[in-house]
Amino acid sequence: MDNGYFSGSNLHTVERHEIDAYIATDKAEKPAADDLESSDRKFVKADFAYDSEADVFICPAGEKLVTNPASKSKRKSYRANKTVCRECPYRRNCSDSKKEAGRVIRTDKFEKARQAMNKKMETAGAKAIYERRKVIAEPPFGQIKESGFRGFSLRSKEKVSAEFSLVCTAHNIKKFVKAASTRSIRLEDLKEAKKAA
């Protein structure tokens, strides 16, 4: 799945159902291309190491960003100590805020699942599997949109499912007609395959 599906609830669902999913890392979660020492760039979330046991983020200067365990908010905020941040040599790379000197990272209760998927997607195996997506999953959706289908006319899961089945059937017939007209498949071959089955 593309990074539009990289949400805490989606990651939790695939984990709970033990689905071997491959979800692209969300842009906000991706490590920056330049390392910290050789650039003047702003820090991104991936620059902060997450300790799942202690449930803290650790900044590049080694300070901990902690959360308030008593908070009832659905979003979790990890905050650094304001006093330490004011004196930090990385201050200008980390926080532009004049009022709030301490760095804040906001996430949700599924941060462990986020970190696990980020780590998985960095492996060579996951990259190879995800690479196949652009030749298997992407072309049909692009072709269907190019044919004029841009949205559903119906509502409810059952009706939308039926409508999309019709769209896919039309797409497959179109592909079949094109393949037969260019002789990349022959009707005789299909008849032979049917007999063999």
C-alpha cells in the first residue's frame, strides 16, 4: 500500500490480523537524505530514536522526549525539557518556536506499529516486494481513471462493490479485446487451454 495508508489504526489492524503487509513510510516519518553533521537541515521525526520499552523518543543530542501517561487525548505528545532545549547546540535545526523552547513530537498510541513498519520497509526484501507494486497494482488504476472513471455514483459498501466490479469487468474486457486484436493472445490458444482444463 502507498503511504496514504500509513496510519496508526491501519498498522494496528494488519498487525492484529497477522497480515504480512507492506505499507510505504509516510513522508513525515521518512529519514532525511542528508545526515545531520553535513547539512543545515531541520530535524525530522526520523532523527529521533524511539525506545519502545521506555516509550520515549531520544533526540540527536541524547535527551529524552517523554509523554504524559495521564493524558486522555487520542494523540500523544512527547516533549523535551524546555531548559535543556534552550541550551542545545542543535536548537536552530530542531525548533523555530520562540514561545515553546522544548521540542514536541506528536503521534498516536500505535507508535510501536509505526516504528516496526518503518524498519520493515527499510529491508531489501520489503523494497523488492514493494517495487512490484508499480507494475502490478498501479497500471490498472491509472488505466481505469484514464478511461473516465473518477468516482462512485452509488453509496453503501455493497453497492460500491457492485459498481467497482462492473468497472473492473469493463477494464478486463477492454484489455482482452486489445490483446486479441494485437495477436498477443489467440482465441485458438484459449480454446486449447479450456480443453486441457
